[in-house]
Amino acid sequence: MRLSGKLLSRAAAARWRRAMARDGKKVVFTNGCFDILHAGHVLLLDKARSLGDVLVVGLNSDASVRRLKGPSRPVNCQKDRALVLSGLASVDRVVVFGEPTPAELLAELRPDVLVKGADYRPEQVAGREYAGRVALLKLLKGRSTTGIIKRASTAAR
């Protein structure tokens, strides 16, 4: 499949999800800004994918990232972030959402497994009521986009 075929609209993602259910496939969902993709992201996505048959990633839109992270973010536009995510073998589909949380998207997709990092508690996971179960995965210590940005800024001085 070409990388562009991995990026779906919400409506197409809902149709894809129904097809996966008909085929008996276990759908795993995770989400994030994925502004500067790093080793922590790649490992989390790989672990998430191992929990089912297919992995769909909800990607915060540029406007959503700005609301969450501030006016200087995202560093990379949503088109580029979606392309990079689509290039990962562990990622089967990418869907952009504009809300602060993926709850509305989760209500449409109703994944079998909803994955977040272990820095969350189960009750903090937005949209958890729309998933079969929530899995909190251990994060790779010391890896974050914010940290990368700070180190790059310091190095540039």
C-alpha cells in the first residue's frame, strides 16, 4: 500500500473500522501530536501494534497542537507528521482530528484496544468508554519532543 493510502478521513476511517470488525480483526488505537518523531514514539507504536491485528493512529491537527502546546508548535505540519507516521511499518492507518482529545473520533471508531503511555492513569484517558479496553504502556525514559526542542535550542546558541 502506498503511504498516502494510510491517511484516512474520519468517514473513511469509520468504514475501514467496520470492515476490520467484519474480518474479525482486533483494532488498536493510539493518538498524539507526534511533532518530532523519536525513539519513544516508535517503540510505543510498535508495542501498541503488537496488542492487535491493526493499528490506527489519531493525529492532532496543527490547530489542535497549537491549542495544546502553544503558538510555537507544531514544529512539523500535520501533512508531514502524517507522512512520517505512515512510513512506519507498525502503523496501518492515520486519521487527523482537530479536537483537543480524540474522544469524538473514538466514539466513531470504537477500537478494541486504546493505548496511551503509562504517564496516564486509566481515568485520565479521554474516550476510554468507547474502547474495549485501555492499555497503558511504559514509556522510554528521557524521550520527549519538548526535550528535543529544548536541546536543539540550547545547541543552536
